[in-house]
Amino acid sequence: MNVGRPKNNNYPPFMFSDGGRGGFMVRNPITGKRKRFSAAQEALARQTAQRLAEWVQTIRQKNALDAGRPLVEQLVDRWEKERLAFMPWDESTRQTARWRLARIRREIGQQTLVDADCLSLGAWLTKTALRAQPFNKWRDVLILLWRFGVAQKLCASNEAEKVEPRSTSRKIESNRKVRQQLDVEGFKLIWAKAPAWLQVAMDASLVTLQARNEVCHMRHTDFRSGHLYVIRDKVAANSDMAFIRIGLTPELEEIRARARQLDDVVSPFLIHRTPARRQRRWMEGKPHWTYVEPSYLSKAFADARDQVERFTALPERERPTFHEIRGLGSRLYRKLGMTKDAIRALMTHSHERTTEIYLELGPQALTDDHFQVVSAPFSRQELLGVGGVTGVTR
């Protein structure tokens, strides 16, 4: 009998191809029992393997607890279940946290908390993040987890807190930005490779100077009373927010009209797409099934960028991301004569009292007076016709 697991088969754990019989096999790693499925039963085999994986994880966690040696993945699971919903974060930050937790669970989840000391956590952080800023962000997540672990008596001390944070000084070479700035020609090349919905997102960011979160959150109802209303979270927490209303221009109306014509689906969001497969697990937590998550926007931009030979010749760390569109737009606005103060107001405006009202009572409590009036006067054609823009600080 030839039982193997061919490369790139994307099978769930404990599922194998049964080469000798042309079907599939699911093997229980605890009992050693095997169950065979015909080629026509692949979906059933996958479902069985997935349920088996969940059962095996439960058994392993129970054994670890019974032995007084809980695993890191148990700490992650409990924190995600009992604490994540109560963190003062917006949904995009919550999604990022879930992604970080999934990686921690995947890479060090099978370690016992006793063995996951400051030395092993420090080694994992060093391998995971080269630059200081991401290193410290990952460290912050671990500190939250281990603080919860101490409170729940799963571990004796907060080992993550013992890991020294990295200095963010630009004097350290690894902290210096190596990502290449996006120029007009690069924008055009990527835009030509992008799907229609991503082209609209790129143009919206270029013209309004808004970041990916704000672009993804733009709704058609935000276009009202001659303005585009934007509420921007400027940091992961809720301490610094921006409230602006951008005067509508023919260019913004044209971008909105293009968004409405993307497909035959009515979506409340300006930037939207019809997913290839609408599985419930992918829809959970989304405000609408057509909503494009910021992380997916970045991935789609990277996919389009990597179809351009000019960028594939660069190391991955140096290739521009969607965020660079904002920087490009600000430099183009400056070259077209807009003042730095006006650009700064368009990119961000903070007012502490307005933030407090928003957080306490919600967006319905805000009036027009709470939103700083800003201007995005230039069209896509005017901006991209400038060209030759380099070296202007954002």
C-alpha cells in the first residue's frame, strides 16, 4: 500500500492520499486507527480530518493541563476567547490581533508555558521581526498574553515583559526604512495590473490621501451635504483620531460612480468585491459580505505589484506597499502648490474632545462642526501628470 502526502496538496492535518487505491485516508495519531475514503469522498474526508484535528487538539490540551504543564496555544485560545472582545480596538486592529495570535499559536503553540521563558521568547521575536517597531509590537502582544496567564495562574511570571524592547532609533541600520518610495510611473504600472476594485481603491487613496483602513471603510452614505466624511483611527488604540470632511469634487464623484459600476452587487462600501467563495467562516465579523479587509487590500496590491518586472527585481523588503500611495499623493499635492499645512490637515486632523464624544456616544452624536473641513482639489489626471517627484518628506 502506498500512503503518501504529496507536496502542495493542501490537505488538513491527518489526511493523506491513498495512492494504492486512488482515494484518501484519515489517520488518528492518538489511537492509530485509519479510515479510508474513495476519490469521490474527498469533501467528506476533509471534513472528517478537520473534526479529528479539533478533537486531537482538545485531548492534547487536556493532557497538558492534567499534567500541570499548559501549552502556549492554550493561553492564546483562552485570551482570544475571554479578552479580545473587550479590548478598546477597532475591528481592523482586532483582525490584526487575530492574525498575530494565529501565528503565535502556529509557531510556538506546542511549547509548554514552563519552557517558554524570556530567552526562548526573545529568540522567537528576533527571528520574527528584524526591525525594532515590529519587534516591539509582537512583544506587546506576548506581554498581554503572559499578563493574562499570570492572572489565571497558568504561569508564574510574565516572561515576555522580561524581554528587552528594541530601540527605534534610526541610527541603528536595521531600523532605517528600506522600502522604495512609489513614484508616478510605478503607480501607473501597478494600476494597470490591478483588478477594477483595487484600481478604485488606489485612486481614492491618491486623491484623498487616506490610508488603507479609511479607504476600506468608506461608505456611500459618507458622501453627503457636498462632502466626503472620514473618521480615521491614527493609532491602534483610541487615543488619537481624525475627523475630517473633504469637499466633494468632480473627481471624487467620478471615483464613486466607478465604484458603483464594479459589479452587479449593491454594496454599502465604496471599495468592495464579490468573493470567489462565500464561506460562513470568512464572512464572520465582517460588516458586509462584500467588504474588503485592509489586510486583503494590502495583499491584492502586493500581488499586482509583483506582476511588474521593475518591482520583482527588488528584494521583497524594498518593494512599495499600498501605504506608499499616500506618500506619493502628498508629494504630488505639494508640487502642485498645496501648502504643507493644508496637506497635513487632509492627511490627519485631531481633536481630543471630538474623540471623546465619538467614543462615548458614537458617530451619530457628531455634528458637521466636529469635522474639520479640508480640500482635495486635484484630479487623478492632474496628480499623475506631474511626474518626477522625489525626496519630499511626507
